[in-house]
Amino acid sequence: MTNSLKEFQMTASKLAREAHAQERGVPPPDPYDEKKFPFGRPPGDNKFGFKVCATCGKPPTETGRNDIPKAFLFRNELSVIEYGISGMCQVCQDSVFNCEKVEKESK
Ligand SMILES: [Zn+2]
């Protein structure tokens, strides 16, 4: 992966997280953390064919793997299925579906 692309992704992620924190009062978990989000789906694998998040424009995560170089990472299979329908990243799904309760319970 190139450093500039990674930097762009980290900046986009930071901005999305800050916006989320401002709107909801709590920061979302790091959407690039593969340990927290072990489920992935390739970018564009949704009914709209969007290659970035449909609502915040977040690019997919560089996985560093040859078989799946880029993916959107999700908490569980339900979120993966939702990505296929709406094209939304995990942070946006949490924001829309008000998942703070789930986040607190999983800590
Ligand atoms: Zn998003």
C-alpha cells in the first residue's frame, strides 16, 4: 500500500470519527481496527456498486492481503449483509441504527 493512500484513509477516518463524536457525544470505535471488525466485504459489493461508503465517503481499508487488498470491515455478519443493501460503513450503520448500546455492552 502506498503511504499517501494510507494517510488519506487515516485523515478521512479521523474526520468521520470526529463528526460522529460531535453528533453523538461519544467517539465510534476505530473502523480500521481489524480485530474489532473481523468481517469484511470487498468495496463495491453492494446493490449500488459504491466503492466508498454511501453516506460518509470513507474509502475501504487496505488489508495488506493479496487475496482481498481492500475491504470494508464490519463487526458481524449482520453488518456485512447491511453493507450489501445500503453500502454504508460500520460507523455510519452504527450512527443510523443507534448502536451505542451494543458498543457499550461489547466492552
Ligand atoms: Zn460511512
